[in-house]
Amino acid sequence: MDFDARLIPVHRHPLGFIEVFTGLGASQSQLLENTGISPTQFEMQEARISYNQWRTLLANGVRACAHPQLGLLAGLRFDWSFWGPMGFMVGCSPSLKHIAESFRRYMVTVQPFYALHAARSNSYLDKGNRVVEPINYATSLDADPVLKDFARQFRLATTLRLWDECGNKSVADPEIHVRLDQPAPASYEVYQQLPCQSLQFGCDDSTISGSIELVFKRFRPWRLRTYERLQRECEQELNRFSERFSFAERVRWHMRSRFAPDMELNQVAEQLQLTPRSLSRRLSADGETFRSLLHEIRMEIALHHLRHSGLAVEEIADYTGFSCASSLRRAVKNWSGRTASDLRSP
């Protein structure tokens, strides 16, 4: 992707970070230095900047505010309105699962350069039917250690806020637990503000976890109509933005974000407001088929669970739509050249 292409809406994340950084003591002139961003763009609904401009803005803010836990502070203060319609969905999502799927699907309209990651599977089921979400993954900010640390702290805070606000607290086990692969900080002050019930440092990986009911069980039924209206707005934005990407890639995003083991062509076509024949024909024009996309997504999810979760192979096979464990093992060998046991080895 062209990092100088002007794809990021100024009134979304850029203004959100400017609000946070100025609230923490940075001046507007410090933040805009060498960015090529003009204050007049703040008044323009359709103004857009490039990834390189946004990255410079972020670096300016991190330098001006200079706090060891700045990413956490920013994540706790960042208003959901700067995520567009999907930000407002946080207050009315029927479940944590729903809002997580929406963020994966519509993130591209806010941060186009996260599009590929946002559509991929990240969380997984572990033993005891606990949902685990890794929060350390590669981004384009990783080349700069300071920005990398800021981004991961920001991700931790905003993801925990999603879990806290959209998880079903009426279930038997509503607790949210965090494990971090970093040593304990000198000061816990900001970490103590995070909405979770336990926080461990010095772990093998960095994850957020909770019970499957906390994540999947629906609640807030009276807000469903509002959620669906906002979802339609997000779809309209996605359709306008997605003109920059192939039809097959857009279908792939859709299928990843709404994956189910029994996913079928007719179902996906209906969700995309197409006939099955039209969906197949347009995929074929891009050199793809529904069957090949579905198999690719199944394998991506299966390999992810084999590497990270504690589920038995039989359970992973059932979760990803394979008829049995043997069928999954054969598919894994054909797809990756490695056995399922090899993938599970540390």
C-alpha cells in the first residue's frame, strides 16, 4: 500500500489523538510540526491525510507528552466517536462478539493501513471455554521501538475498554484477566485504572481473556435496532472505501469477520445483498471461488488455534467446520507441509 496516499480521514483518529495529546499538555504547533497538516483541515469533513503524515503526528505527540505509560493514558481517554459509526456501536452492541466482529470488518474505514490485520482471526478458544485475545501483533509502527510500545499500550487500553463495556456482566464468570509479556513497571498508577480483574506481568505472551459466556451471550436487547442502523452506516462507508480493493478481497474480509463452521455460499450472498450466481461470477472475474476462499479462511483459523489454543484437535475441527479430526489433520498437512503435532510443538 502507498504510505503517501491520502486515505486516513482527518476527523477520525488524527483528531482523536490531537484531542488526547493536547489534553495531556502538548501544543497544537508541536503536534503538527513537519506533518503537512493544516488546522483548516479540522473543519473539513472529507479531509484526508497519508499514513506517513499520521505517523509523524503520532511521533510528535509521544515526544511532546513523554510519559512511560502514555499509550495507556491515550487509550483510556480516546473517545469512541473518533472511530466513526462503529465507535457508537460500542454502547449498543448485543454482545462482545458482535462488536469485535464489527471492529475487524470496519477498521479499514478508520485506519486503512490496518486493513489486512483487522480482518484476520486473532482470538481463540482455550481450555475451560475461555476466549483468549492476543494483544501483541506486528504493525507498521514496529520499526520504531517507542511508537511500537505506545501502540501496544494503546491497544491494550482500548481493547480492555471494549471487553469491559460490551462483555455480558450478568454471566456466572464476568471477570476479565490480562497477562503481559513484560516486566512489572516501576509505577502501577495507570495500570490500576485498566478495567480488568487481574493483571500479571512477566508472562510468556500478552493476552486478554474471559469466559465464553462473557463474550458470546447476548444482552441489551432494546438497543438492537440502533446497533443495526449503525451497522448499515458502517456498511455504506465500507462500500465507498472498498472501491480501492478487489471484490474478492472485500468478500474475504466479510467471510473472515463473520466466519461460522457451516458458512455457505447462499448465506454470504444474502448478507452481501447479491444472488449466489452474481457472487460466484464476480469472484471468478478476480480469479477466486467461494470454495477456495472458505478453505483458506478455515485453514487460517485452524492453524491459528493449533499454534495458540489448548483445544483438542477434535474440538478445533468442529469449530472450523471439518468433519473430523482426521480430516483436519490431512488438510493441515496438505496446506502447510507440517503435521498438526508439529504446529503444536513449542
